[in-house]
Amino acid sequence: MTGAPVLEVERLIKHFPVGGGLLSRRKVVVRAVDGVDLQVRPGRTFGLVGESGCGKSTIAMLLAKLLEPTAGRIRFDGRDVSGLRGAALKEFRRRVQIVFQDPYGALDPRQTILSALTEPLFTLGVVSGRARAVERATESIGLMGLDPEVLKRLPHELSGGQRQRIVIARALAVAPQLLVLDEPTSSVDVSVQAQILSRLEELKARQGLTYVLISHNLVVVRYMSDVVAVMYLGRIVEMAESARLFASPLHPYAAALISAIPVPDPEARTVAALARGDVPSPVHMPAGCRYHPRCPYAERVCREADPPLTEVQSGHHAACHFPGVAFRQAR
Amino acid sequence: MAPPVAERLREAARLLRHARLATAGFVVFLVILATGAAAPFLIPGSVVRDVQFSAKLAPPDAIHWFGTDDFGRDLFSMVLLATHLDLRAALSVVGAALVIGIGLGALAGFVKSLDEPLMRITDVFLSIPSLVLAMAIASVLGRSIENLSIALVFVSWPIYCRLMRGQVLSEKEKPYVRALRSLGVGRARMIVRHIIPNTVFPVVARAPADVGLILITLAALSYIGFGPGPYVPEWGSLVAAGQAYIFQAPWLVVFPGGAIFLTSLSLNLVGDWARDVFDPRLRS
Amino acid sequence: MARRDREPPVLEVRDLSLELSIRGRWVRALDGVSLTIHRGEALGLVGESGSGKSLTALSVPGLLPDNARVVGGSIRVMGEDTLGRSERDLAALRARSVAFVFQNPTSYLNPMLTVGRQIAEVFEQSPELLDASGRAGALSRGERRRRAWLKSIESLRLVRIPDPDRIVRQYPFELSGGMQQRAVIAMALARRPHLVIADEITTALDVTVQAQILSLLSELRRQIDMTLLLITHDLGIVAQLADRVAVMYAGSVVESADARTFFRAARHPYSQALLQAVPTIHGDRTVLRPIPGTMPALAAPPPGCRFHPRCPRVLEACARIKPEPVTTGPGQAVACHLYGSPAE
């Protein structure tokens, strides 16, 4: 199911100024997103994975136009989205929806679920007339496997799993084309996660949706994604088709992430903690390759030169001076 | 808005049953309120001018339940009329201050360009002691109860503005605000339909106690001579007038002073309870 | 391991039942929970939110919230009863025998004291740790502080914190989440407690840091013969660290077994469903099989077996009678009618 990409991101950069103020001369900048390129094809799921501080949540906000980029371009359906205003912006918002991680925080605590679902239908001009809106809201709730009885409730009367489903239903009710999912199941239990993920898979096929899935949970990303990109300190360090990346990661960080996941099988080889030290903060960037302070395979060139993201094998990109080194040494 | 308010009222009623002090305060205040409301119908306003120097400073008896004041007027009638006047003044002052403070505070919190100027203005108001400010405004406008009320509105709104601004600033960062933005909710709708309803209650919960404070401030103004004068029945001026006769006719101070005390106390109890209802409930 | 079984278990929870006061009503949150941990063993207590695993853990050192009350059963630590003891006794128990490590290390470290000072305090309060010959009382205060400080550095080394001489002088906010958690673990281990309870200690950490902490716990278990009660919702962590597994659902233990048996042949339908609901990273994209329905609310549990409305192998008896745990092998128990009931 390929075609022209639904979403194209070019050299996306987002820097946040931090500290400083009237009296301080030094301006510290957080380079949250520092040059990201990616393309999402229609009907596919693009998975973006990384630990805290890697910039993935910032990318989610940028894609949903809740933040404006410092530099770079985002193209949706071929059109540049910067500078969208008024009716065009509304149209964009209708077609690109975002689901956040915190299902409790994402709902106005004083709004009934029905109101929470119908409000966007009016503000985005999806339906006219209350009856039609209520109908649509009920449909969406049903699609996520919830009883319509839930519409009369307030958020705090419902469980975390129900709230997360409602937040997804709310996004789906406006019939978007692209759904950005920022940690959609991180706050729910395993069994609820399974339900939500399989439901999302069903809906994707049925309604021809495209997903950008952002998560720190590799297992979830593996399950849902067609293409996966691994982020570290604001950059993509590896990108490939899901199966390929998980079978043979080329970048040492990707390899470390994958081997760090505890496998529910006591017979499996015990995890070797391949990444040293702590997850860094994006305020102080190391020189050269950003990963080198934690990389067990770092050489001199890694400390001096920052490797660009290159296509090492067909369709498999990595930003490393020695791609595949983790595997060669492990054998 | 119906379901959250209904549920909140149910919780409030449940809490009331458990908090007997607050219930007592509530009841007392309601009685005072009813008295104040009924007063103009029970007592003719002419009582104020019913000066009878021959009957002045008489102690409480069967005819004059609270005795008579230094002009020979029935103190009970005066206190009752004052109830009406004081309550109306205090409630309208707090009401107006709330509306202005909440409105400006919401704007300051939500619209960054308005924040700085509004905060500087409130800084100015807050740096002047309230009594001095009220006196200054009253001396410009005149000393009627209406003008005093206006002066007190000037004194009261900055606090509500600050409080509201703080609430709005933190509420703005909450995930649901971001989510609603991505769902096409514009700024005006965001402030009115979402932010204000979620932030206004802790601010409003202060109001009952502030009504008590305004009453005391009015009394203080009268006491230092900035009051509306002996022909306007106001608790504070009654106390101020009675102060000169405190040993001969203590009832002149006791009854109006008691009224201030009782109203203030009951309002404080209700205010404490209101804070308990509105603040932690939101966190649950 | 068999040798250890003849010693009294480090922890023995028998038939523990507990109620919580929610909005004025008492609701049964734990119903007949039993588990046993022997010296040197690591038990993984697994469950989703609302299963009661944290409550069970908190009741051991007496750290239950005010709205909880124990209504039945017993807890024995090193053979001694802990329920109904005074707060002072419990404090002593927490100091000597049971150490609790919580999920969020930042909240449990005093932000105003250096890490070294906090760990040293633990040592200063137990002078016997500072002098092997037992003449601790004879040490001057200054000497005690000096030795406690050295012990503090040693503790940091034990938990593999790099550069402990420097870290010992830092404040918690200067350390990353992973380092803070190591420091908290160091504090917990300072008095070499008989039992360490770890409640979701890696949930708040990034996955590479989590791997380091899990690897640390593995090493520590071997190095100091640590007995561990590990509370988690993550079956992967259980597989990596635990010798034995106990699964909780809606306030009861539904299955307990050794890890190998559990992962290869779990018996209880909930355990099986849980294993199938976890997506795994290897092989082809696995089909996720979600468990239908949701965990029952505490206030309105279903009659009989609490899992029966969601159970794919439900029997007629399940809706009427709550199954008691039945021993199905050495160290294995299941609470399910499919495996018979004790009465038979």
C-alpha cells in the first residue's frame, strides 16, 4: 500500500532557549530536535522510539502543530504546513490528530465524556447539528469497545484504560487521515494495552489510517510498526523496516535498547547492559558522535566526527562510523 | 456544567453534615442575611432621624431591646438597618472585586502580552495598605457608603486577580489544554469554557472570609472618622460613636460590635468549609 | 535450595485479608493472600494495577496507608509475627529486617542532604555495624561519623556507582534517576536486611538504565545472598530476576510456581492470558491476544472466582465458589477449579 508519502519531514530542528534572562549573557539552548528527516507512507505505521530526552515527544508536538519548528519543513499531503492559518489550519487539525500519553490529564475534568467528544466535532466543523454530533460520538465510543453509558460520566469516574480509549475515540471521531500516538499505552496495564493496540490495528486497516507511533517501549513499537526509527539526543540514529531493525540493528544504541528489554523467558540469555552510564540531557551535547560517551565500541573518530545518517544497506539507515559493530563483536 | 455542579453540591451537603461548626456558621449567617433582607420592611428608615435627646443612652429594656444611642434612637432598629446596609455593601464589594479580579486575572494568565502590565498595576495597588488606599479614594469621591464601597473594590480586586492568574498559568500547562488546542478549540473558547471553570473555585472559596474582612474594614474606616456619618446606620459608625460612652453605656459598642463579630465569624467558618469542599475535591 | 527449605522462611504471609476505606465504605482489597520466601530466594509478585500486589508488599513492614485495616491472616518475618505490633516495634523491624525500596527514588531521598550523609545516617544509627568487635559503644562520636562516612562510600561501591568518592558528596538532584535508585538501594542494603522488598523500582527509569539496575540486582543477589520480594507488572523482569513467581488478581494469589515452570506451563487461565497478552520482540510479529473485559472494581467483585467473567475456560462452579489454592506440585499452587479443590 504505497504511494506518495502522507507526511514528509525535512531537516526538522527545534531548539528551546533555557535559562538566561535579563542579566545573564550566556544563552543555553536545548537542542530537542536537531535535524530529523523522515517520510511516512499512507496506510503504514511509522514507529519512533527512544528514551527520555531524545526528542520524540517534541516531534509529536511539532507534527501536530502544537509547536512551531526552529528550522526545517513539515509537509502533509505534499503541502508545507508552516504558516497555516484560519480555515486551512482547521482543515489540517481535522486531518492530523494526536493522542497523548496521560489519559487523565488529556480530558477536561469538568466535561462529560459526551461533551468532550462532541466539542471538537463543532470546533473543527466536522458535523453540524447536535443530533448528528451525538450520533458520531456514540459511534466512536463504540469503535473503541466502550459502552455508550460512559458518555454521561466525568473523567474521574472512569479507569485509566477507559480514559485512554476515550481519548483515542475523540481523535478518531473527527475522521483524521493521520494519527500521531504519543505513548498511547504507557499509563495502562498490560491487558488493557493489548486491547487498545489490537483495536488500533483493526481500525487502521478498516479506516485506512496512517499512524506515527511514538514510544519508549520497543515491544509495543515492534508490534505495531512497519518502519522504525530510533532516536537519540535529537537525531535519528537508525531507521529501517521493523523486522530488519529488530533482527539486526546496525547502531550500537539500537542494539543496546533492544538487548535491554527483559524477555519473559527465564531461559533466555541474561541481558548484557551494553549502554554505559546514564541517559544524557540534551543541554550538553558531546562532541563528535552523540552516543560515543556511552558506546562500548567508540574509537577516536567517534569522538571527533559526528556521523550522518546514511543508507548502509537497502532501506536500512544508520548514523554510525562502524555500523554493525555490536553484532560483529558479540559473535 | 450541570453534572459537576450537582455532584459538587451533593459532596458539599455530605461534608456539611460532618462539619457541625460550618453548619452552625452557615445557619447563623443565613439568619443574619434574612434579617438584613427583611430589615427595610420591618423598620422605617425614618428611625435614623428620630432624634430624641431626652431618651438618650437608655439601657436595654422592654421597649428598646438594645437600649438607645447617643441621639436617643432605638439601637435595635439602628443595628437592624445597619445589617441591611453593611451586608449589601460588603457583598457587592466582594462580588464586584471577584468579577473584576477573575476576569483580569484570567486574561493576565492566558495572554502573555497582558501579563506584565496587569501585574505591575496590581503591584501598585497591593503595595499600598488597604485602609490608606480606601481613605484616599474616599476623600476624593466623598464619604457615602456607595463611595466607600467603590474604594473597597479597588482595594480588593488585586488579590483575586493575582490568585486567578496563578491558577490560570498552571492550568494552561495541563495536557488537556494542549489536546483541546489540537482539536481546534480557539483561545476565547478555551478561556471561557475550559480554563475559567476549572480554576475559579479556589479563588471564589476565599470570598466568604473576605466579606467578613470588608465588614471589619468598613467598621475601621468609620472608627477613624472616614465613615458615612451618624445619619447612615452602619455597624462601624455605631461602634465608633459608642466608643465615647463605653463605660456609661457599653451596649452601644457591644451590640453593633457583636453583630460584626458574629457575621465575620460565621462567614469565616463557611469560608473554611468552602475551601475544603472546592480544593481537595478537585484533586481526587 | 532444598537445604534452605528447612530453615524458617524469611517471609511467611498466611491468608492475609485487608480492607480499604473508600468513600466511607470498607471494601475488601486483599482476600486470603499467602506467600512464602526462603532465604536467598527472589519471589516475583506479579499483577496489574488493582491486583493488590503493592498493598501486600506494604503490609509486611507495616507501611499501610491510614485507610487500610487488616482483617485476617498473619505475617511472619524471620519467624516473628508482625501484625498488631506497635509502631516502635515495627520501626525496629524496618531497620533490622525488612528494607523497602520504592518506585520513585527522587521522592524518597532528602533533597537537602548529600547522598553520602543520608547513607551515613543509617550507619550512625546502628553503631554495631561500625565495629566488628562489638565495642561500638566505646567509639567517640567523631570516630563513629568517620567510620559511617567510609561505610557510606563502600555502600555506593557495592551498588556499582562509578566514582563513589565524588558522588558521595553530591546532592540527589545532581544525580540521574538511575544513580538515585542505586543510592536508595545502597541505603536499603546498609544494614544487610533479611528481606528486601522492591516495588516497581525500575518503572520510572529508561530501559537502558533499567537493564543496568536489573543486572545490578542479579549480581547483588549472588554477592550478598539477598532475599528479594520483587513487585512488578513486567513479566520480562520477573523472568530475568525471580526464582519463583506469584500472580495476583483482584486481591488474591491465583498461582504460584517456580519461574521456569511458570513461563513454560502456567496453569491458571489468567496467567496464561497474561503471558499471551504481552507482545514479545523476537520472531515474527506476534499476534497479541488481549484478555476481554476489565479487572473488577474492588467495591463490586464478581461472586465465586473473581476472574470467571473473563475466563475462557470457565466452569459452572466458578460463578458460585471462590477457588482455594491447591498444591499441584512441589512449590506450585493454583487457585482454580480446573485443578480440583482441597475438599476433594
